[in-house]
Amino acid sequence: MPSFGNFLHAQLIAKIPVPTSSFASKTVIITGSNTGLDKEAARHVARLGASKLIIACRNTSKGSNAKLEIESAVQCKPDVIEVWELDIESPASVQKFFERANTLPRLDVLINNAGIQTVDYQVVYGTERALAVNNLGTFLLAL
């Protein structure tokens, strides 16, 4: 039976292996990838040679800045990374994004990681905002 010490070790000390396999000829979408850990994931996927990397985010201006930063850091071709608008809390935006993604010749990886943390209760589209972003929109896109 696992102990509390094992739990703490797994949460605080154990290292998750970083992917090193080539992403050549892969098309990858990462939601929320204009900031934070998702941007680092996008940078790593670009470093591994993805043929197409789609940064999916609410703010395309911030997405474009992330694109330029990643291109500069990784030295990939300008046509590898694209910025697509996706407001994961909006079912209409998710549907529009899905329709656009459906036109891709292939999609190999979806890192569906957009999320928010808020202390204020807000309702969007008839649903509490954190639930809409962290669960409903994420599940809708995954379907």
C-alpha cells in the first residue's frame, strides 16, 4: 500500500521523462500555448521538428508574439508554426476551431491544455467560467 512519503516523492521529487522522439512529419495542436507551460511545450515540440505546430489561443496577438519567440529560439522555418484563434470557454469558438482543424490533411497530436484558475464566480454561456474552460470546452474540443 502506498505511503504518504511515496505520494510526496512522486509529486515533488520524481521527474517525468522529457520526450525526445522526433516529431518530423507530425501535425500538433497545443491549446493555450501562448503563455506558461503550454508555450514551453510548444517550444519543445518545435525543437523536436514538428512539420506543423498550431498555437491555439484566445489572443492571437499574444499568440503571434509566442510564435516569433519560439521561431527565434528554435530556428524553425516561418511556415511551421501557425496561430489559430480559440476561446475554449465559447462553444461557438470551439466549433469553429474544430471545423478549421478538420480541414488539416492530418492531426497527430492534440495537447488540450488550456485552462484558467479564478477566485471570482463568473458565468459564461450559462456555465461557471472555470468549469466551461477547464472541463466543458476541453471535452468538446476532444470529441
